Amino acid sequence: MAKKKKRKEPEKKGTGYQVELIGVILIVIAIIGCIPGTGIIGNFIRNFSIFLVGPWYGVLLLAVIIVGIYMIVKREKPDFFTSKLIGLYIFIVGILLLSHINYLEDTELKGWDIITETINSFMSSSKNMANMGGGILGSFISFVFVNLFALKGTKIVVWVLLICGAVMFTGVSIHDAIKWL
């Protein structure tokens, strides 16, 4: 007697409501963080965003809203490591680094003072974002780059990062951009 083959039952695909709920929660968190006067939680979300990226906190919260909308519409978690998104991340690193370089030029900080002074600046007043640079992420990035390239070399690296990030994100080569101009 011949053996019967075992058939693999196709996996049942979920309804996707978990992903949609996460998307809705992300949107609500970002909106609460954007709107002033939303209580303790709203202040915490806003201040944590400011701590991370300084005056760019609105862009961070907007990105969270976009991810939430994507999750609701597509019913799947986004792939955060596509070449376009990596280009966007490189561009964002360049922006945070550029913001923090301006902060470093005003304060003339070096070494670990870059990070500690950023934290002290945040702790003293999170309402004065003009003096925050690129937040704690910008301070870590600038700490690494300033120690490797000094301040002048870091300025050059920032522009290279911005150009490379823009090229990767848009898919337009530098040659095509120059021809277009």
C-alpha cells in the first residue's frame, strides 16, 4: 500500500488588524506629541522627541504619522531598509550633524563635552530649542565625526552625506542633476 503524501496546509493569512491597530496607535501618539496642551503624556512625547532630534522633532513626529498611515493602508509593517530609505537616513544624519555643528561653533565644545553639554542644555530648558543643535542623536553623531575629522573636516563630510543621501533617496544621479540645472 502506497504512503499518502502529507499536504502542507496553506497558512491562513491574518486579517491584519494588529498591524492596523499599531498604525492607529502610532498616529495617535504622534498627534498627541504635536499638539501643545495635551497633558503629561503629550509633554513627555514632545520632550522626548526634542531630546532625540532637537528642533527637528516635528519632522520625527510627522515620520511616525506617515509610518502609521502606511501600516493602515498596506496592512503590513514597512520595510525600513530599502535603498531609498537608507538614502533618507543618510540625509537625516547629515541634517542632524549640520544642526549640531552650528551648535558646536557657538559653544566651541570638544570630546565628551559635546554630549554632556547637549544633555545639560536639554535639562535646563527644553523650550529653548534654538540652542539644542541636533538633539542627543546629533550630539552622538557629531561627537564621532568631530573626533575623526575635526570641525572643518566634519563640515565637508556633512555636505557629502547630504548629497549622497539625496541621490540615494531620489534616484537622480549627480550627473543628471547637473545636466538638469
